[in-house]
Amino acid sequence: MTSPAPDAGVYISPAQTLAEVRRIADGQIRMEGKLDRILDDRAEDRETLGDHEQRIRGLEVRVWMAVGAAVVLGTGGGALAQVIAR
């Protein structure tokens, strides 16, 4: 193998190419790790969000049941007060 002429342009040796490929591969491995952590965090957030939605819906049901009970008791109390007042 002959060495390139000095005015032939840029020469990148196989060792330099290998070093660059390894550097890029290491960066990709770190990036994959970060993405895995982000996806795991998002999955946990979705589970937490689903739990919050379920709890809020349960509270809404209880609130409307309490409102309904208050209406019934208020109406019954008013009718009872009319009977007693006569």
C-alpha cells in the first residue's frame, strides 16, 4: 500500500475511523439509556394519571350523591315543617 501524495487532500486512517465509530456508538448507548429512563417515567406518569382519574371520578360520584341526598332531605324537611306548622 502506498501512502497518499501530500497534495491529495485529507487522509483518514482506519484507526481514526474506528475511534470515531466507537465514539458515536458510545454516545448512542448513552442516548438509548436516557430514552429508556424517559419512557419508564412516562409509563409511571400514565399509571399515576389513571389512578388520579379514577379517584376524581369516585369523588364526583360521592359529591353528586350528597347533593341528591341534600335535595331529598331538604324537600322532606320542608314538607315535615308544613305538617308540623298546621
